[in-house]
Amino acid sequence: MSLLEVKNLSFTYGTGTAFEKKAVNDVSLSIEQGEFIGIIGHTGSGKSTFIQMLNGLIKPTEGQIFLDGKDIWENPKKIRKVRFKVGMVFQYPEYQLFEETVEKDIAFGPKNMGLKDDEIKERVASAAKFVDLKPELLKKSPFELSGGEKRRAAIAGVIAMDPDILILDEPTAGLDPRGRDVLLSQISSYHKSKNNTVLLVSHSMEDISRIADKILVMNKGNMFAFDETKKIFSKGEEIEKIGLQIPQITKIMIGLAKRGYKLPTDIYSVEQAVNEILRLQRV
Amino acid sequence: MLKEITLGQYFPGKSVLHKMDPRMKIILLTCYIVFIFLTKNYISLAIMAVSVLGVLTLSKVSPKLYFKSVKAIIFIVIFTSALNLFYGTGEPIWQWGVLKITQAGINTAVFVAVRIIALVLISSVLTYTTSPTDLTDGIEKLLKPLTVFHIQVHEIAMMMTIALRFIPTLLEETDKIMSAQKARGADFESGNFMNRIKALIPILVPLFVSAFRRAFDLAMAMESRCYHGGDGRTRMKVLKYSKYDFMALGVLTVIFVGVIVCNVMLPVTIRTGM
């Protein structure tokens, strides 16, 4: 049984009005425990709508979502439980901070779960550690933190709920390159140490290819591809056709292959590329 | 959910009403509102009601939107009508304990209901067919004479433009913050009154913070572009009355005269209002 199974999922905005639009169209897939999945697509490709359906913030107009084999909308009154299991970090999550101290803000989710005070404290501390927030910052007001710290505090607020599945919508948007790298490696190490499932939405194929095991490519509300990272990049040219950027190094490899060099085109990191090119020279 | 709110929203279009000068629309709307309350018998009320429907048709905005704006106030309409129904004076037609319904009560109830609905509909026409910038331009021009009293008309108009401009932005922002807090298990739908009020804090605090941030950013952007208030400022688009404005003025004058004539010639059914 898969951890999360999505069957013929569709969502239509503004049914019956002039603005009617199918945001997600007949998506079916299953996600296993422990996978790190990257989701990529244009603005308006339906990826935000898709992930919001996964934790019950948006109710699908058609299709079902099974979490641990159970339809999440079976009992609409229990949808909050689903949201604790499927944690969601929105774009620019720092705008959701509201408490007097960072500690209290991170504790908001666990508190809503109805946990005991000791456990809440423990969870706040460990969540803060995952995102590398120093303990002295926890007593400060969230509005005194720097931009990057705010972002990490907000992510900690979701991690503290200890969800089985963590979904992050463009967590690196608006960060500088260093901040981006640090955050991505923190997410990656969180994934490794907890061995839970992570879904990461991003614009950057470069970022995603570095850390995701599998990639879901969305295009115009449809599932364009869903496969292991390596296999996705063997379809590099098709992906470029729908207007998505592929990593620069993949482009180079495709270009070289076109010029007659016997090189694989499913390469997405510079190290792999170096190895392949050196191998070619040796022959 | 919040996106459903249509109040103060503009729907671009090419109808006659869209082409009218905002100043004329504001003036005629004001007259309309006055005349809705001047109606004294069913005939003049019917004239106003029918002409409101006529204006709605001319606007070519989907009837669903008008229906929605009425739906928003239907509770108030029912409540005030019901209240008036039982407070009429005169011979009771129906009585049950202290509750009694009289002919006068029924008349007032009908008048109140029709007046409120007509008021909301006709005001929606203005906002649906006039872009916020045109609207405030119109208001600014109409209030210009007040500068004599040292009232800073341009600044007021600018503030209104900005406020209107940010309604959809803030609604969208509220939606986002609500989703984010819901994802952290916030519960807005259950609990007693106090709990529900408390549940608003996680929404209101971030909303205020972001509203202030936007305000500061905007002030900075405006200053960077050398904005310094209304003195010596000229307009790219100068408002001009067109033939549609005079046509509208003509038609509505006929309607208004009709209402006055009906009021004077026919027996009065209702004395409340103006």
C-alpha cells in the first residue's frame, strides 16, 4: 500500500461562470514512504492547486486522495487530522508569523494538535534545530528576525507538527544563492534523518535535480511526467519543448550528443558530466 | 471563498454605461438614491424599480453578479421588512397576541425591501462599470470646489484610489494567510464565540503587518517617482462628457419627472422616507 495515492484527481475553478478553468486535470500517481519528490511546472500549471488538495485545503472536484489507504474526504470533519499528517509550507511562509515569540509561533501547530506542554517544548526545540535557529532567537519576537531567519522559523512551525509528508511550495523563493543552498541542504538532511516523505515545489530544475529522487512535471494542469530524476532528464528535450528550463549541464550534454559524441543525455550534475566526458577521452 | 465578494469590483466592458463619464454617473447615482426614497406610492416605486432593472440590463454585467450583491444584504432586507411589517399603525388585518399586521405595515415592509434592494443594485452598477481610477478621478473633479475651504481634495481622492486598489490584494492575502494557518491546524469553524474571536488573531496580525509593509513600500515607490501631491499635477486622460452622458441625463430626467408627477397626482401610500 502506498503512503499517498492520488486517483483521477481534478479541480475546476469557478464552475458555471465565465472564469471556469480546469486547474488540475485527471492526475493519478502514488507516492511511497520515504521518497523525496520534486514538483516542477510553470506558473499556472496547477502545481499549487495540486499540493493544496493533498492536505485537504482544497477539495477536489473529481477524484480521490488516499492517505494510508483511507480517502481523506471520507469524513470531512476529520480533515484537520489530515493536515497534521501532511504538513504544508506555503510560498513566503514568513508572512504567516504572528505570535509574540518565535517559540510560541513554532508551537502553534503542535498546540492545535492538542499535545502536552512537555512534548510541545521538545518538538519546538528539535524543529528549531533542523532549520538551524539558535536557541536565543526563540525568545525574540518573530518580527525582529532577519528575512532568512523568519523563513526558517516559519518552516520550523510546520516541521514541529512532525508530519508524515512535508510539502514545501517554493521554499527558496526570494533568498540569495547562499541562503538557498543552506535551506535546501537543511531540508535534505531533515528528510534523511526523519526518513519521511518530502514534496518540494520549485521553479528551478537545477535545485530539484540535486536533491529529489523522483520528479513530477506538471504542464497546463496535466501530469506531464512522473519518474525517477535520471529518467526525467532523458526526456530533456521534451521538457524544454513545454518551456521548462533543464539544468545547464544537461543542455550541454544534449548538445554534445547531437554533435556526434557518444554521451548519455540523462546527466544533471557537473560531476556526472565530468566523469562521462573523461570516460569518452579514455576510449 | 473570499474571492466571491464582488463589492467594489470593476468588470471591464464596452456597454454604454462603461463609456459614460464617471462624474455624470456619480451625479445621477446620487439623484437616483434620493429619488428611490422620494417615492410615495406604488406607481412611482414601480417606475424606479423598473428603471433600475433597465440600467442593470444596459450595463451588460452578468445578472449573477447583481444577484450576489443582493444576496449579501438579503438578511438585512428581511430583518428590516419583518420589523416594519409588525410596526404599522391602523386597523390590524391579522393579529396574534402583541403581533399585528396592518395595511400600513405591509406597505412599509414592501417599500423598505424594494428601496434597499434598488439602492444596492444601482450602487453596484457604478462600481461594476467604472474602474477605480475613473471613479476617484470623478470624485476628485466633483469635489474640486471644496479646495476653497482648504480641503485637500486630491490627497483624499488619491487615498481612495489606493484603498480601492488594495481591496483585492488584501483579500487575496487574507485567503493565503488563512490557508497557511489552516495548514497548521487553525480552526475557524468550531468553538464558542470567544474561541472564534481568538482564532482570528493568527490572521489579523500577519494581515496588519503586511498591510503596513505594503503601505511603506508604496510610499517609498511614490516618492521615488517624485510624487508630491496635487499641486501643478496634470492628467493624461482628461475627463470629457460625451453624447452618452447627455442621453443618460435626458432619460433619467424624464424618469425623475415621472416619479414627481406620480407622487403629486396619485394618492400617497407611504409617508416614511423623505
